[in-house]
Amino acid sequence: MRKNFITVSVALLLTVPLSVFAVSFDSLGGLINNFTTNVVKALGYLAMSAAVVAFFFGMVQFIWASREGKEEEMTKGKRFMVWALIALFVMFSVWGIIKFVQQTIGLPNSSEITIPTLNIGPSGGGGSGGGSATSGCNSSGCPSGQVCEITSGICKPDPGANGPF
């Protein structure tokens, strides 16, 4: 029973992104490309976020234990923070090595590493649609694949479209 549950769970985890992203595949290469650009990228962000949360959890555990004077709990908090930092270091190192190899081989779009950005709505966050009609993306929104640069109000290509993965 447990084996069937695991099999069904894995099958659902692999097929749900297909329906969410509503992608049709022409070949196995298209399937692999979609899997790496969507699923692996999301799992990478999730793993990095989990490592950051683990670091802060260890910090809170250490602070609470030091207030109460519990040496054993302080050691656990330190160990948690160290392992979270090691996990982050390994993840970013692997990402850097992959980017280096891609650049060395000469794969397209592999020479730039973009930092994800926060896409703020077309009104600039005011909620009432503020801004003048001549201020570019602040009043009219940006086309798909572009984000509004807050300081200038101009639509620019989304640097976070590729992400770190």
C-alpha cells in the first residue's frame, strides 16, 4: 500500500507541472527542456530558501538557548547554522561551476548570471492606478517578459526570467 502511494505521489509530482504550465511537447528534447527550465529551477529556489530558513531557525534556537543558559541547545543551534551555511555554499558553488562550464563550452545565454527581481504591479504599488499617462510602465503596465524599472518608469527586459538555474 505504501509503495503504491509513493508511486502515485511521484507520478503526480511529475505531471502536475505539465498541467500548470500548460505546455505541449513536440519531442523528448522539449519535455526535458521544459522540465529543467521549470521544475528544476523551482526546486533550486525551494532548496536555497529552505537553507536560509534553516540558518535562521538555528540562530533563533541558539539565541533562546543562550538566554536560558542551556549549553547543549546552544551547540545544536550552532550546528544547525553551520550545516545551513554549508548547504548554501554547496548549492551556490554547484551553480557557479555549472555556469562556468556552460560559458566554457559556449552554450547560449550562459555568460550572464541574473539576479531575480521583484515585479511590482503597473501602478507602482499605490493600488489606485496612480501615475500620469506619460510615465511609461507606471500607468500602462509592461509587455510580457519585461518589468517596470521603478526609478525611471521605463519597461526593461526581465533579468530574472532565466534565474540562477
